[in-house]
Amino acid sequence: MALRVELALKRRSFEQVLAHVTTTRSRPVSARDVPTRIVERAIQIAYRLLPFESTCLKRSLVLCLFRRRRGLPATLRIGVRKNGGEFAAHAWVEDDDGNVLTDPLEGFSPVPLPHGPATPDAKAND
């Protein structure tokens, strides 16, 4: 799935990748309840083996895709913070109850993400 996310990010806009991940429907699988920490660790290992930079956004997209394909709740969150003159962003995953499934880091305020299918001519809003 990490490879799939990497290729999608190279070929499509972020809005299209986000729409795909957030609208992915579950497929029948036998092992639905793989602990999130194990999946997260597997994603980290995959990125060590693949020739791609590992970022919190990419790891979160992979985890969202993994969980949603198994019918498990997953919501991508992207947050921002300003510390002094520095601006920073971070991505993490939550379930439907708002429980954080990955490390959110402290002090990041979530920003609203677009929902629904992205159109090829979609423009970012200021």
C-alpha cells in the first residue's frame, strides 16, 4: 500500500489522492482486527525498504487506506502550529470517536480537509 500511495502522489493531485483514501470502501478480509501499532510498525519498515522519503502524511495515508479497506474507521487529520517564527504541519489518523491512532504530536490544531471526490480542475482556497 505504501507503493500505491507513493505512485498516486506522483501521478495525481493531493486532493484526488485524499478523495480516493477517504472514499475507499471495505473489501472482505479475514483478519480485520490487526492492532494499529503492528500496522504502523509495518508501514515504518516498508518505508525503510522503499526508496521513498517517509513522512507523517504518507504514513497516515497508508494507514487510512489499510483501515478503510478493512471496514475500520479512519480519518486523516492534518494540523498546523506556529512556534515562535516557525510554521510546522503534521498528519495523523483518528477513528470515528476521535481516538488518535497514530502519534499526533502536541500542539497541532487540525485544519478542515475537503470531503468528497476531487475534480481535476479543483483549486485550493485561500
